[in-house]
Amino acid sequence: MQVKKQEKTLSRIGRKPITIPNGVSVEVEYGGVKVTGPKGTLEQKYHPEVIVKVEDGVVIVERQSDNKFHHSLHGLTRSLIANAVEGVSEGFTKTLEIMGVGYRVAEAGNGITLNVGHSHPVEIQPEDGVTLEVEGNNIVKISGIDKQVVGQIAAEIRSKRPPNAYTGNGIRYQGQQIRIKPGKSARAAEA
């Protein structure tokens, strides 16, 4: 009985075609893709050793060979282009919750002002193409068309007061579960 040698299939994501929604256009340029949609325009650069084609309303990403470097570029390029298409058609949103007694957030012009236990209020201004919305006094919504920029600004805001592992106070992503550690007295009582 002869056993067939399995082919390496490292990039399942890279082989998926990206469907282009109505109202979105994708132009392939040398070393980059220009994606235009109802929410704006994004340009995404990619490595010149990856082949990107637009055929029949889908974007197809291909690699030149089966070596590991081309496999890794294949999946990465497909994900970046898919994020650009989703960003110009629907946009991306991250929601942060501020938990703690006396912790609050307020709008200040285009940006926000955080009162999270520091000796001074912390002011944060958004980058171009990103909007910061405040709901109540403890929820911040960051929205924009570029997934990387939205995630970066959300991470910067969260870094001003990350969640405390003992009390749970701080800035967390909405829906994030924080595992509370037992303090000294709780550990001493168990022993």
C-alpha cells in the first residue's frame, strides 16, 4: 500500500477570495491596492512578490512559490486587503468601559478627557479619520475605517489605566472578562 505525501497547506486564509460589496471599488497598483467605498478611501501596500488580481467582483491573492516566506505573505496580504474592504464599506468600532469609583470620561472638542485616578485629567485627541464618542460617563466608542489605527487608539486609551487584577477597576474592552486574584487576606484564610 502506497501512502500519498500530503501537500503543505499553510495558508488557508490566503486562498479565500475577497468579495467586493456594492459601492466599493478596488484598484490594483504596483505594490499596493486602492480601496474606495462609501466611508472613504484606503491604500494598502503589499510585498511585490505577491500577486493580487481583481476578477468578476472578487479580489484574488496568489503567491509565487510554495516556500515558507511566500506562504506567510499570502495570508497576511489577503487579511490586510480584506480589512481595507470591510473598513471602507462598514467601518470598525472598539468600545471601552471605564470601571471604578470616581472614574469617568467626558468629551472635550474632538477628543476626550479621562479622570481615572491620576493627579491630573488625561486628554486624548484622535487621529484623522477616527471619531471618539462618549456614552454616559463611562463608555467610549472608537470608530474609523482603518482597523489598525482604531485598535491602536483603543490600546493607548486602555494603557492610561489598565484593569487592576485585584479590584477590577480600570479601562477594559467591552465584554472583556477580568479574572480577579485573591488578595493577601483571602489567601491567608485559605491556608
